[in-house]
Amino acid sequence: MEKAIQLKVRKDLDSRQQLNVIKLKGNLISKGFTEIIHIMDKDDEFHINTFETAAEHRSEAHNYIAAFINSENLSDSISICE
């Protein structure tokens, strides 16, 4: 069974932050966590990016995203919705 993971992404990003968010999404796809990421507006400040991953990969995906956010200093730009 697949489980959805949601990311809250700030709309107002500088070019470095935008590049890193795109890199994160590309890595999620290339590492096989998902095949597609859906984007929708949350409000004037944020987008919600949603993707499904296999239940057995959910924890690994969470850990990968958290490590990426930390290593690229993106904690003000992107977060995992719980």
C-alpha cells in the first residue's frame, strides 16, 4: 500500500533555493521514491507538493528529505507536513 508524503514549499524563493527544491524533487524521483509529484496552492505563501511512496520506503524518504533540507539549509523554505 502506498502512503502520501506532503511537503510545504515557500513560494517566495531565491534562485539558489529554487534550484535546491528542484534538485530535491528530481532526487526523490530518480531514487525511486515516487514517479510524480503533484503541486497545489496552499495559500499566498506556500505550495503543497504531494507524492506517494511505498509504505516500506516512507521512513527512508522522510529521512532523505530531512537530511537534504538540513544539508542545503532549506528549513525556512521547505518542510515535511505531518
